[in-house]
Amino acid sequence: MSDESVILINLLKVKPGKQDALIALLKQNTDTVVRTLHGWKTTRLIAAKDGAGVVIYSEWKTSAAVEAMRSDPRMKAYFPKIIELASLDSIVGSAVSSETR
């Protein structure tokens, strides 16, 4: 196993007019729950300029940490609130290439 982070990408397609509310909810969740979880490294929220989506990019130490986060009761409490505002699709993987200027 390498020292590479496990990357979790969540793509949320936002219901019309709900992007700001979703971002506020995600920030609250990150500040109060996610940052307290074992294995969490970083989270970035990326808002679509057209208001139609939000991407959550997060890095974790292991796949087990991602699974533990998903099953944490505090996270489970947020999922219905998120689904009220957006649909959700997820990808778990690792970086295979990175370019920087």
C-alpha cells in the first residue's frame, strides 16, 4: 500500500435556487463533523458558476476511513438534509496523474 491519499469525489446536482443553502449545509457539516473524523485530511467545496452543482473533493488516509465516515451516525443525520437540496453521486479512488504549473 502506498502513502497516497484516498480521494472521495461527491457530485451534487442542486435543485434550482438551492446552491447557497447546500453550500451552507456542507460547510456546517465539514466544520462540525467531518473534520473530527479519524483519517480525514482535507475537503474542498467547488461551486458551479451556473448554480446547478457542487463538487466535494476530500482526501482521506484510507478507504476504511471513508467507509467509517459514511456509517458515522452524525454523517447519516446529514444525508436526508443533503438529499432535500440535491442528488448525489460519488467516486472513491486515488490520483493516477497530477500536473502543476
